[in-house]
Amino acid sequence: MSELKRINVGKRLSDVVVHNGVAYFAGQVPNDTTLDVEGQTKDVLNTIDELLAELGSDKTRILSVQIFMPNIAEFAGMNRAWDAWVPEGRTPARATIEARLANPDYKVEIMLTAAVD
């Protein structure tokens, strides 16, 4: 049986759990909720970059992404940040879902899986 690796283990969740070469990310939320949706998305993507680097991986190895937004009318702003960040030709499978988030100040939450070595 392969071992599990957990990053940033908390009382209710870990930020990432790795098993059999796949990293399963919990929903990542912005650190700065005063930003607009584009800024919050950049903030979350920076966190994802840091966590991937800690695992020895990067955004070219992302397999799938789920993006949750409480206001789908802000889709274009989120996509501006996403499009500037995601590597051309290396886009993962992705879904964007309108959903109420745990904190009303969050404009975006991103959950993903990625390949790691």
C-alpha cells in the first residue's frame, strides 16, 4: 500500500493529499478578500503555485480544476487572471460552477488535482 503525504494538515482538512503520484487539493481561497475577482484569482493561483512547488510539481502537471464562484457574472474577470496564468497548450480539464462559498467575501475558490513524481 502506498503512503499518503499531507500538506498543511488542519483540524478539518489538509491543503493537499498526495497518493499514487496524484495530488488532491482542497479548495484554495484568497488570502486577501479586499481584492476584486481578478485579484482574488491571482492570489489563489499564487498559492497553488507555491503548493505545487512544495510537491516538486508545477502548473503544467495539473490534471483537472474546479472553479467555484458565487457570482458567475464575474466570470470574465476570473478568466483574465486564469488565462494569464495557465500555460498555453497545457490547459487542464476545467469546470466553473456558480455556488455560494463559505465566506461571503470570497469571489473564487479553486480545487484541483495534479500529477506529482
